[in-house]
Amino acid sequence: MIISSPQDYREAARRKLPPFLFHYIDGGAYAEQTLKRNVEDFRDIALRQRVLQDMTSLNLETRLFDETLRLPVILAPVGLTGMYARRGEVQAARAAASRGVPFTLSTVSVCPIEEVAPAIDRPMWFQLYVLRDRGFMKNALERAKAAGVTTLVFTVDMPTPGARYRDAHSGMSGPNAALRRMAQAATHPAWAWDVGLNGRPHDLGNVSAYLGKSTGLADYIGWLGQNFDPSISWKDLQWIRDFWDGPMIIKGILDPDDARDAVSFGADGIVVSNHGGRQLDGVLSSAWAIGPIADAVKGDLKILLDSGVRNGLDVVRAIALGADAVLLGRAFIYALAAGGEAGVANVLDLFEKEMRVAMTLTGAKSIADITPDRLAAKSL
């Protein structure tokens, strides 16, 4: 199929992937209302068009935590990325590095830290959950530091897993899930050859390194489910803040009071996020949540955003609403599934082109110029 926009990759991924993997990344929690609003609310934000502004020179670079980013974009942590393409985390990290943006490795990646970090020529970011097994957390932090990871993204909106009903229907979980997944792989030969046969080990690389034994998809669901910790509070993060001497970002903030708590805690940044609509259905979209959060803490720490960003226009909208940068999740996973490293590089190029059009026609010559007055009055 012809790829002319970032969203084209979603259909390409749907065709290539076994249903259990496509629906795992594509789906959300409960009735998926927040998942839908994440996208729709960005689309409803009108930009303020300006003309005759002499836009011959545009600069999309930004500085974030002492890094220069070619675009105000980061590849978000996504569990099991290595199941979407052969050694998928490595391919995605290489694509991000080639386009001058950071890649964030998930706690539950297929490829371990030690495989991904040496594959790229810039430092990567690492994401960690608060888990019951503090020994694993300490081990992961030590290995991340040894591998040269610069920035820690701490995900706090998963004290318990959301109810993702699509997974039971697709074969990701539920009765006879393993047999259903095998049958699906047999009917998707491109994926079966690239990942099923040649993408091994199908392992939770970071977890296996800690446990000293192989892990698999059943462990992903079981080990994580057993280790989520509903008792977590800010005090449980303090030892990590003391241990980690680089930038620390708190991911999963939707309320201004929580953003203020992050400032008091000493976080360097937050991610305004509802976990892509995959946790609590019915909460605010990130597009709606970020305004009051920016009013509360803008300038006190860096404000990042994910959930619902599907194209370069959404990046411009998010920055105008108060974000310093955005994280891409589904957008890059669809591209990875469809085209591997080249697909991810291309989707980042498409985001850049769309940003250039939006900035040219709103009169913003730099990222710093993407201020709230670039939005039409009806959007404010």
C-alpha cells in the first residue's frame, strides 16, 4: 500500500501483524472512550493561520535535559516492541538516533538494555515502573546507568493493570491464548518469518537478565501482574531520586495537584499522559489535561505529553497548549511493524514535514514561537 501520512502505517501494520499483536497496541481500556477522545480532542483544536510572515527560515530544534533534539519528539517506551519487528527495540532506537531524537526503552522490552544501548550513537532513555520487586528495580537502574542511559522515565499510572477487553478477544490473553496466537502467526507469514522465526529470543530481556532464566509472553502478563504495587506513594520514589543522578521524569500525570507534587518531589519533568487510554477509561484526554497543568507548573520543570499524538499537527498543537515536547507511542509502533527501522525513520520524516507546514502557516519560526496564540480563539 502507498504510505503518504503517519496514519497510513496503522493500516499497513494491521495487515501484517497477527491480530493479538495489532489489537494489543491498538486497543485501550474498557469501552475505549478515553482512547478515542485522545485523538478526537487534538483534531478539534483549531490552529490560527497567519500569512505573509516571511517564513523562509524554520528551526525545529529544541533543547531538553542538555540534549539537542532535531524535533521536539521522543519515542515513548512501549512494552514488547521487539514483537512488532525483528529485534524491534534496536531498529526503533537506530531510526530515532538517525533522526536526532531520543528513544526510550521499556522495562518490559524484548531486547535488553545491553543490546540496545551499544547499537546507537547517542544516549537513550529508560523507563521503569514502581514494582513490588525492589531488587529488580535496583538491578535495572544499575544496568541502565552502566549502559550510559541519560534520562529515567518513571511510569506511575500503573499501580494496577487496566481492563483491556480487546486482549481476551484477540488471543493476547484468555482461554487457549497460546494456541490462538500460533494459528494467527501461521496466517501472517511475513511476520512469522521476520519475527516469529528470526526475531528470537522472544524474551523479556531486562527481566530475564535479572531472574537468570528465560521469560516469555506468559511471564509478561503474569510477572507484571504480580509485581504491580497499589501501595506506591511519593515516598517510595525517594530512594530512586537519591540513586539516579540524571534527569528523572514522572510519567502519568493528569491533575495539576499531582504536577505540583512532582515539583515538590524534585522531578526534572513530567509526562502528561493517560497511558494512551489503556488504564482508566473516562479520564481526561491529554489535550484537555495539559492546559491547567501548564498553568500550575510551567517553568518549574519540563512538561512532556503523550496519548493521542498521531501527526505533526498534533505536535504543534501540544506545544501550543504548553508541552515542551511529545512522546510518540502507537505512531512509531505502527511504522515499525510495517517497515522496520526504515518505517520509523520515515514516520519521523513525515512528522517533521507536517510540523514545517503547520509552523509556516501559523507564523512560528521556532519551537519557542509555538505559543498559545498560535491556536484559534475557539480552541482556548
